[in-house]
Amino acid sequence: MRIRLRPAVLILLSYITAIILGTILLILPISSAGGGLSLIDAIFTATSGICVTGLTVVPTGTHFTLFGKLVILGLIQLGGLGLMTFSTLMFLSVGLRISSSHRWVIQEVFTHTPTADLYSLIKSIFIFTFSVELIGALIFFVHWHGQFPGANGIFYSVFHSISAFCNAGFSLFGDSFVGFRGDPVINLTLGLLIILGGIGFFVVYEIFQRVRRRGGKIRLSLHSKMVIVTTLFLILFGMAIIYGVEYDNHLLNFPSYQKVFLSFFQSVTARTAGFNTVDLNLLHNAVLFLLIILMFVGASPGSCGGGVKTATFAVLISLMWNRLMGRGTVNVFKRTIPQEVVRKVVAIFVVAVSFITLMTFLLLLTQAEGRIAPQSEGLFLKYLFEVVSAFGTVGLSLGVTSQLNVLGKIILIITMYVGRVGLLTVAYGIAREELVGPYQFAEENVMVG
């Protein structure tokens, strides 16, 4: 008897399976350098790896052995490209047919329009991913050759290149990349890897196609235009605000060029990468709130990152602007966005805000035991920061993740999982099939606004 699973259920189960396998491998004594890893910490680390989040409860560089680090690296690569992508390539490579569920998942993740040649799409994604990761690793290896020679340098280079491109944020350094905050090569290489991994494979494919055929008139799709413009805006806007607010604060004693690098990198990494080159606890509250907004927006559709996505943010802003202009449709770049897409965007935003509110409330509730009111009030921003970081699969932390109790870690595990697979995927996976009746109820107005 053949069991047919809905596409959404297939995605949910694939990530749960990967988390279980990762937990089993990480809990083995061979994975830890000194002392074992508790079950909840193993689940947390496996979830953070496969969901390319980067939040940690133990130091990655010192707690895990080479085997444990390789397990985490494998989870990052699987999670960055997506488990369904790997299985689809494997099936197509050996000439096997894939189910309609597999095909729906791949096309829903990587392209906004159906494609007949699914094998070429998947192959292009893998070639692009491994090529960029290899180039990044080579740059790191050459730059770190004196500091990390031999096999150690190769592993450090490969690990951080994959972690950056997949927007995972896992670092083998205890202070992430604070020690390299003045290094232009590291800052620019990491920044470009993060941007390329977070802009979306479809956008990159279109850009490469345009460059390769300069003679022809190939126009970028509306999706690509919105993603590119929104990405550039968020990076530059975030960079400007961080530079302006922190100029006489945390960045006061840094040289001018380091102020620029630090502002640029924090703006880029907050969009789902999770590396940091400054101590976040020293930043102004206004900057921390800005980072929360950037983490909430996240990367672009069809990328390695999480969040509500840049395209969702762009459509939402366009919706508000067009409504203010008195237009009944959402017009962008002389195109009209379908109402179905607009309704989906509104649903994503509302559900995301509601989910983050619920998780933050639960975290505040479960971590307040033994604290008097004034002490717990001071943790609100930190807990909100951790929840949004988990939901956006970012990995930036104000240092409270490792201090959470079991319930707190479970809350963040659920948040990372939902943030990676997508809120609508979870909703479609657990909801009943839509019932279409022969009638509908009479309409009646209500007062709003």
C-alpha cells in the first residue's frame, strides 16, 4: 500500500527526521571533546544546524570533536540547500521519477513559476552553491595560511565558507568573528557569501543568464527586481543607522575604516547569517531593535535563509503605499501583483508576528522563576531578541540562550523549526483539507480602523 503525503507534510517530516538523526550522532561520545552532550542540548544543536540558525548552547569550536563538527557541517549543508533538494537530485541522477509532491516542493521553494526541466534547475543550484563555497574556502585558506596552516586551515576555511553561504552563523571561534573586525578580506568575503546565499537561487540564476547573454534583451522578473532593490535598501539602511547611532557610542574608539566595516557587517549578518564582529551587548538599544527588525525580515525566497523574506516585506510595503495612494491594486515596477499573493503576504506577516509574540511570552513566563519583577523586566529585550533570531534562523544572541532552562530551549527549538520550514508550511501540514461547500453565508459589514 503506497502512502501519499501532502507536500507540506513531506517537508515537515523530512526536517524532523534530519533532527532525529543529527541528535543521535551528536549525543555519541565520539562527538564531544570533553564530557557528553545532554539530550536536550543535542536536539537543540541538531535543530540549529539543520535549520541553519547558529544559536548554540555549548561552544562549537571547543566542545565538539572533529567528528561532531563534521556532523554539524553536514547538517548545515543539508539544511541550507534543503533535504528535498538533495533527494530530488539523487532520484533524477539515477533516472528515477519523482512524485508530484517532490516536484511541488522544489518548484515552490526555488522558483515562482513552474519549470519543466527540474533536473537542470537542481543541477544549477548545486553547481552554484559548491562553486561559491569553494571560492570562499580558497580565499579564507590563503588569507589564514600563516595563522592556521595545513589541514587545520583547510577545515577552518571550508567550515566557515559553508556556514556563511548557508547563512548558518556557526563559528569555530569563541567570539565569532570579533577578532577579525578590522580585517577587510574576512569582512568582505563573509559579507558576499552571506548575500549570495541569502538573495535566492532564482535571482542569481536570472542575473547570470543576463550577463551571459549581453547581446539579447533579457529583462529581470518582477520577483528579482523586488528582491534586489529590497536587499540593497535593507543593507544600506541598516548600515547607515548602525553607523550613525554607534558612531559616538560603541564605535567611538575605532578607526574610520573599521567603523564602516563593522556597520556593514552587522547590517548584512542580521538578515539571517548570525556571525558578529562586535559584542552585541554593548550596542545601543535602538540598534538592537533595528537588528530585530532586520532579523524578522530575513533573507529572500528560495535562499538558505529564514525570516518572513524580503519579497514579503516588499509586497507589504507596496500594499501600504498603494492603499495610501487610493489604488485598489498593488502596483510595483509597472506590474500588478495578484491578489492571491497579497493575501498570502498579509497572512504570513500576521501569523509571524503572532507566533513571535506567543514564543516571547512563553519564554518570559518559563524563565521568570525565582526572579523578582524588576529583574525579569530587564530581560524582555534579550528574550525577544533570541526568539526573533531563532525564528529568522539568524543565530545572533545576547548571551541568554546557553542560560535557558529545558523549557526555554524547547521553546527556541520549536521556533527555529517553524522559522525554517515556514509558518504556512506548518499550517498546511496540520490543517484539514479545505472544504468547499455548495453555499456561503450572507455578507455583513463590521467597523474597522
